[in-house]
Amino acid sequence: MPTLSSKGLQMPASPIRKLVPYAETAKKAGKYVFHLNIGQPDIASPQVAIDAVKNMDRTVIEYSHSAGFESYRNGLSDYYKKFNLPINPEDIMITTGGSEALTFAFMTCFNPGDEVIIPEPFYANYNGFATSAGIKIVPVTADIQTGFALPDVADFEKLITEKTKGIVICNPANPTGYLYTKEELEKLREIVQRHDLYLFADEVYREFCYDGATPFSVMSLQGIEENVVLIDSVSKRYSMCGARIGALISKNKKLMETALKFAQARLSPPTLAQIASEAALQTPDNYFTDVVDEYVERRNIMVDGLNAIDGVFCPKPKGAFYCIAEFPVDDAERFCQWLLEEFEFEGNTVMMAPASGFYATKGLGKKQARIAYVLEKSALKKAVRCLEEALKVYPGRDQ
Amino acid sequence: MPTLSSKGLQMPASPIRKLVPYAETAKKAGKYVFHLNIGQPDIASPQVAIDAVKNMDRTVIEYSHSAGFESYRNGLSDYYKKFNLPINPEDIMITTGGSEALTFAFMTCFNPGDEVIIPEPFYANYNGFATSAGIKIVPVTADIQTGFALPDVADFEKLITEKTKGIVICNPANPTGYLYTKEELEKLREIVQRHDLYLFADEVYREFCYDGATPFSVMSLQGIEENVVLIDSVSKRYSMCGARIGALISKNKKLMETALKFAQARLSPPTLAQIASEAALQTPDNYFTDVVDEYVERRNIMVDGLNAIDGVFCPKPKGAFYCIAEFPVDDAERFCQWLLEEFEFEGNTVMMAPASGFYATKGLGKKQARIAYVLEKSALKKAVRCLEEALKVYPGRDQ
């Protein structure tokens, strides 16, 4: 048998899937498992998007333009203008999810061996895209005590070498829920400008900002227009994760031309999902106010509930639908596995994603787990209750 | 502005798009252009596939499993069994088009710098996937005089070095329409076995075999089960190019496990298109007999028509819906451009893809063009007539 590639062998497994076999065993044993490990919202997709697909009058499911429907790019440009973002249709390329947008961006901008700095903990699939492109992620550590705010400029500067070609952020962030302020983004601008780096921002949780906070986009940063790449997606915004429609956005024309060559090689983004996504632009505003209201309540139940448990600390995030909590345990991965294997309370248990998989620095996040509060409120209350009871009896509890 | 990657800069532009600006100018000038340059069939997608999407009862467009719906993989396995191919559900990973399947296969099996041998002329997007993976395509030249039959084993052997890790074929072939025989595939098996290479076969035109010919799949080759990777897609089979649903198939378990890590990083293939593709498995047999009958007539009009023109030679292919013709001209690219810029007959002209873009060896295919006979018969007749008249007056005609 021929050998596999070293990329293939190095390709990291996903931290949110690591415990899936234990969850399956728990279910077979008759336990009900609250899935807080994965960001698949239970919210209905906008009716206008579903209806567009159900009412389509196409007889041939044809290729679209490699950069996506022109009408959809026009509509997206209008969508961004509502956020005062100066994004024109020609700055937009429709991609197969935010995943493909980031893959194309890495392939377009980086050579094998190049380094990108990413605040950790970060979305674990960035590891996969980096491995595919042959680049190295250099983590700059954010602190749970600050709620995972942007690390100091000096911490970034220390890591910059000749190989450093870019910085990647997620804002609002998966897995921390942290929302960067305008001031933090302006600090990033300084670094990017000083070293002529790319700044990639994954802003797929734009609509999920709480407590009156508003998102500040990298596309609003002045003076680094040629350096900035925005990654977007309909997955979370419209609860359409399965559509696989995203966007790669930049004012840098040369970059967009080059990215288009990668897009042409794969022909086109999915047509049916573009029909749904273009229609989703007509989603009424109250869809988002309802969703945000719901998530604020869910967040409060989860985060306030966790903080009320003796020994647990969970910063209260202003965005996305994740939080990272620190538990009074020997090892969060062991704790998460034990919850599935050994524990139940009133027939229920909880599945969380151990946070160590979201850190690139070995040994960090050992007592932390990521929680996606994507279930309905009654389920979240039961999940918190489970965790409270579990910590009373977990054998590896900190003394 | 930061530099772009060398991969990005090397990324080849598509040969089928090169003349698009000239086609646009021709249309603005009021000419009707017969598009024979691109393989977008005009055939209707199966009604059962369209209806499945229109009648779906989902309220959330969720992620699927990263390897695709389990029910779809089960159904696909049954589909292959009708062709006597021993493919089980666990041998199948659903991908975002055949493009993603081949990208994942390259990433999984090859290291940067590795070489793959591909009979030329070949599907030009293989260049893009190879550039993304950092591998080198080594062409082995097929001859138009043999109808682009498999080159001799000795021709392959001459090209094999320590860096050679695989062979890629397309069968039935885009861009030649050539259908490899069982004997040709057994020759490939010998080479693959002798040097322990991967054999990737792009068999997306399986249903498009003419004159009673039947396709012989690499999955039927005995003794190299661990080396073989089948690339498939619904794009052409069901005229659903825009669905973006394909499959990566192999009996090599280690390979499939590794490919799944790439699939997990991009989360899932498109959900709506999987609904359509799974339903398309129920397409009645007469859909294919009707489509094949139609393409045989189209092929005959095109190929017989071309061969009836003085100085034109076009082998008659047994598969897919392409042919490559040699024209009595100085330069086929110049001829194709001239057709759009300078020529019209009864208000019409023809757009073809110059074949040089399908060869990796510089200078080959200079008098050849690829034709996709994907238009209705009356249009093809007019297109042939156009070419006949054009060759009477083209200033660069061979003496």
C-alpha cells in the first residue's frame, strides 16, 4: 500500500468530536445527553429562505458563476451597507461556506512555511486549513481572567518574525464569545500596518451581539484596506449551517483576482443553497431581535448558572453563542469523558468540548471546557443542574 | 501591500474561460454565439430530484455528517452494485463536487513535490488541484490518431521516477470522450502494482457510453484495491452541475480515515443538494436511455459533420459529451478568437475551447479545439455549418 501524505497524517482530529464514541455509549445506556459540544443551533432557518427553494422554477440545477450569483453579490453588498461597511459587489466572492473562504484566503496569501498569529483559544478547524496550506499557526494566549480580551500589542510583537505573514481573528469569537472593541481592533491595525501583514477576520457571528454591544468590523479599519480579508457565512446568521454558503471579501483587487482562480478550479458554489441564501437577505429584522433575545436568555441561564456553582468560573461573553468555563477539576477532558461514561442525574448527562483542543500551546486550557448554549432554555437549566450535581461527586475534583 | 503566495500566482487560469471576453464582444455586436466551449448540459435534471427539494419538510438547514447523509451513502452503494462494483457505504465519502473529492485525495495521498502522471490532453482543472496540493503533473501524451487511446505502458514507464506517486485518469474522458477498454485498464493495473502507485479515476461520465460500449471501472481491478481511488459526481449524470455533490471512494481504510479529517475541517457537504442527489438515485432508467439516445445523435451530427469538412479530423468518441477536432489552421486559439471577433454566418458564430490548454506539454494541440456537444441538434447543425463556412474564409487556413 502506498504511503499517505505527511499533511494527511498531521491533520488534526476535531476536538468537538473526540468524545463522540463516549456519547454514543451513554445513549446506548439509556442516558439523555445534552449536546453542548457543537454549534448547531436549533433555531429555525428563515421561512423566506426555505420558501425560495421550495418555490424555485428551475428545471436544470446549473453551475453558477464561480464567484456566485451576481444578484446575490449585489444583495450582499446592500446587506453590508446596513452595517456601514463599504463593501461593493466586486469585493465579494461567494464560497462553499466560511471554511472554503478561509482555505482560499490561506492558499492565495501564504506560502508553505509562512506563519500566522492567532489569539488562542481559537476555532479548532483553523488548524485543518493551516495544515492544508502548509502554514504554521503561532498562538498568542488570551486570558480567561480578562474574558479572553485581545492580548497586549507587546505579546503579538514578541512573536513576529520574518516568516509572519498574517493575523487571524474571529469576532465575535468562537470558542470564547468575546467581542473585540473598536480600540482593540485599532491596536491590531497598528500591528498590521507596521509589519505589512494580512489581517483575516472571521465575522460570521456579526448578528449575535448582546447587552447593546455593536460589532466593529475589520472592514471599517482605515489605511489597511489592501491587507484586510473578511470571512463570512450564512451558517450561523440564518441557522443554515448545512447550506455551505460563505463569502471571501477584500478590497485588494489582486488578491480577489487570484482567489478567483482557486474558485474557478472548483467551478461554482452550490446553486440551491445560493437560492436560499439570496432569499435569506429578505429575512425580517424581528427574526434577529427574537433570536438575540433568545440567546441572551440562554446565555444568562448558562453563564449565571455556571458561576453560581462553587468553584466554577465563566466570563460572560457579549457575542456568539459559546462560553468557556473553568472547572474545579483535575482535567477537563477526563471530567467531560466521566460525565458521559460514569455520571447521570435524573437520567441526563452533559456533553461539552474540552477546551485544550482550542489552544495551540500544550498544557493550556486543561481545566476548561467550551459550551455552546444552543439548546432551549429548559434543557440548559437541566444541563446546569447536571453539572452542579456532577461536580459534587466527580472523583477528580480539586481539593 | 503584502505579497501573494507563489501558488496563487502560479494558479493556472481556465482554458475554457480565456475567450469569454471575445464572446461578450461578439454578443454585444449582435451575433448569436453557439457555446460549445463548456460542459454545462441543457438536459433537465430528473424531476424526482427537483421535487425532493421542493417538497422537503425541514425547518432547519442543518449540517450533515462530514461524510454525507448515511442514507445517501447506503443508496449510492446500491447504485454501484447495479454496475457490479463492490462499493460499500463505508467506502464512500460525500464531497462538495468531484472537485473537492480530487482535492482531498491529492491532499491525503501526496506530499508537495510528488509527481502524478496524467494522459494528456486532460481536464484542465486538474492543474488547479495539483497547484493547491503543491504536486507536479507529468503528462504522458495520447495521440489524436488513435482517438486518444491509452499511451503505451513503455511511455508511462519512461516517466516514472522516485517522485512518482500516482496516475490520474478520466474515464470516459473529458476532454477527449475516449472510453478506456478493460484491456487498457489492466495495463494500468500492471504499472500501478509494479511501482505501488495510487490510481485515481474520475468516472463522472459513467452513464455516457455509446454504441453499446460499457464502462469498465477501476473499482473492478483485482489486486490493487488499496491503491485505487474513485472520484464521482452527480453533476453530469443528472445534469445537476450546480448541486456540487461528488464522492471520494476507496477500499483503503487508512486513506478514507485520513480524508475524513479534511472533510471534518470543512464540516459537511451541502445539505440541500444532498437531498436532491439522494432522491436522484430514484431516477427512472428511461431518463438515461433518453439522454444517451440524445447524445448519440448530437455526437453524430457534430463529429460526422466535422469530418465532412475538408481538412478537419475528429475521432468519434464512445463516451462523455466532448470531442477534440484538428482543424486545418495555423493556430486553433487564433482561429477560435477570430470566430468570435471577425466571423459570422447568418448572424451566428461558434465558441470552442482551444485544446492547447488541455495539454501540459507546450506546443501540443496547437491545431486542435475541444467541443462540448451539449446543445440541441438544430443548434449543433448550425454550429457545424458555421465552422464549414468559417474555414472557407479564415485567413490563417493551412495551404
